[in-house]
Amino acid sequence: MKKILIVEDDIYIQDIFKIIFKSNGYIVECRLDGEMIGDINNIAPDIIILDKQLPGISGIDLCKKLKADASTSTIPVIIISALPGVKEAALTAGADDYIEKPFNMHIILKKVSTLLAHTSQVPYNSIGS
């Protein structure tokens, strides 16, 4: 089973993600902020979903950090946000995809599935597609 790490400071949105992904066969780990994923190698996620606006380090800065680190650079990252400009911010951060809030559960499942399928083959970035 694939593991998804959700970094989202809204526990209600975390709960929605847990329901969506667990009911579709994924293992879900959640963190409230970017500082809490210091143990990322122990978490060993197959994909990461980051909120753009997080307390402490922003999701954008965290994505840049993850993509710059050789041990985490190949993990697909999806940036989510209710704020305008999420596509541009995600692209700048090196994210593999983005989702605007409010989100459609079918779209997010498809994006996660697509990124995980491409992870086993070649790097894939749907933002520029």
C-alpha cells in the first residue's frame, strides 16, 4: 500500500483527506506544520500533499527544501491552496502538481494515482502540461 503524507494545519481538511485516501486503500500520515516532518525518512511517504499556507515554514518553502534534498527530491509533491496563484507558486517551488481548494475528491485521487504511477517510471510534472 502507498503512503501519503498530508501537511495541513486545518484538522478538518486532514480528516477529509484521511477519509478519501484510506477508503481508497492508502496509508495516511498527517502533520500540522512543516516543522513536524523532520522525521520524513522515518515516515517514508510515497507522495506528499502540502498546504501552501502553513504555520512556521510555508508549504512553498518546504517544497523547495524537499526538492533540493537528494533523499527526498524524487518524492512527488502536490501543493494545495485556497489562495489565488497556487499554480505559479507550485511551479516555482518545484512541486509536481497543485490543487485549488475547494477540491473535488475524484480529481485529487486521479492526480495522486497519476503521480504515483509515474514515480515508478520517470519523473512527471503535470503543472507544465
